[in-house]
Amino acid sequence: MTATLGFVGLGVMGGRMAKRLLDAGHKVVGYNRTRAKARWLVDAGLQLAASPRAAAESADVVFSMVTDTAALDAVVRGLDGILAGLRRGGVYVEMSTVDPATTRALGTDVAGRGAAMLDAPVSGSVATLDAGQLAFMVGGELPVLDRVRPYLTAIGPTITHVGPLGLAVTMKIATNLGLAVQMLAFSEAVCLAEKAGIARERAVEALLRSVIASPMVKYRGPFVLGMPAEAWFDVEMMQKDLRLALGLGRSVGAALPSTALAHEFLTAARGLSLADHDFAVVFDVLASMSGLPPSEKGSSATAAAGAGTDRTSRAATVAGAGGA
């Protein structure tokens, strides 16, 4: 059964999600602050709305995927926001990584409009999304989830209901701290091996064949050989998620020492003018401290990463491009 769906936030991840909904035969009415970045989706059949409100007014189910709490407030509130356009009886699926308290407060406002809300952040990356392996964590009422399940599974096959509204984004924050911590540890391993005389490409190959090779490490580890031209998840975005984790840890009394350390290494990456790169560039901080050359950037990065991929692809595809 096809439907008309609203989608607000058509960036690196949101745009690809909207494309999968289009590919599944749904009509998608989308909004993006920078309209030019959505042109490729218009060419694929997306109808571009003039405002978040217009996107919400067009559909019984509307999705949003934006960068942070401030961006969420900007697209949700005001005369042109999602809230103003929500249909009575409609469903709002919010997928951004924001403060759980913000999510719960928004849920109250959505209910006041006669609609229902789910928080449904994802675990994965561009690679997992393109491979159709994205995993959802969902908070909210199960009957509401059942209404939108067909649309979520058009984007990714795995859905885990974790409890009431707000707990899914809590779980996402807990998940994402592990990405930065894993990447820092992987970078340390590569630096140690290289300083001890092992070629960087060979060290990456060995690590991707080892027991430490999580799905995230399998697709992001090769970035230490060459960074992608477009950051999958840049330094500032990862730091935003780590700050959410640290704040949540303080509020509930959870000790997060490795999270704090990873955050400070990413601050060092910003100090080296690396903020626009994928957070895997934390490797360059350790490389600088160790007297090693940084990862390749720009035109040379494609060749470097490609060479590394040739040697690591067999290991990297053992588990597929699973979510992290």
C-alpha cells in the first residue's frame, strides 16, 4: 500500500531515507532548508514543499531528521513549523539525535494537536543505509508503531521498540558514544602498529580481520587511509552526541570516562582545523602526537582509500555493512 509521506530534513542521511521511500512507491513531500541540496530528490520524484508546515499538511505521516535540538525547534515550531501542519490523527516520526527531554516535551505538544509521536533514531551510516541495513530504535506506543512500520521497513529492516517516547533517542545516545570510543581505540591500534614497523594499510587489513572488527569499524576503519570527500558524520556532529551522552550521564549518575576522553580528542581535531571531516579523523590527532603522517585528504584520499579497500574488502564484507 502506497502513501503520501512528509519528510523534513533532506541531508546526508535524511535525503537517502526519503529516496528509499520514493523507491518503495510512496509519494514524498519534502522540505530542506537548503533547497538546492534536495534537487537530486526532486529529479527522483520528490515534491519539494515551501515549509515544514506544508510538508506536514500534505501527509498523515511526517518524518524529520535534522542535526540538533536548535534545528529541530526551527522546523517544528512557529507558524511554518511541523506542529502547525500536523493533521489530527496523524503521526509524527522524529529521527534526530537530541536531548530526550526535548523529545518528551515535543510529544506533549504533538498530542495537543490530536496527533501521535514516535522517536525513531537510527543506528548505522551512509553505508548501512545504502545497503538497506539500517536499524531503528523506536519509542512510543506500539499501536502507533504498527501504523508506520511499513514505511520504516522501506528504509531499514530492523526495528527495536525500546519503550515509551524518549527512550529511543536515549538508546541512540548510548549507542553513539560507542562509535567515537571504538574509533579512538582503532586509531590507537593502527598508530602503535605503524610506529612498530607495520605498514598502515597492512595494519588496517589485519585489524579488519580480527575480533575487534565491529560493523562500524569495518566500514569506517579504512578512513584512516583516506577520508571520504563528504563526511558521513563530522567531528562537530559527533561531539554534539557525546555532549548529550555526558549530560545524560551526569543526570542519571552513570560514569562515562572513555566518552569524555573521546570528546577531548575530537576537540583536538577541531584545533587542527579538521572539524569538517568525518569523526574518524580523530586518527590524525593521534598520528600527529606520534610523529606519523595524517590520513590522505582530497583527491589523493580516493586513491589511498581505494588501495586500502582492495586489500581489506574481503574482511570488510564478511559481516556486510551492518549497523553500528
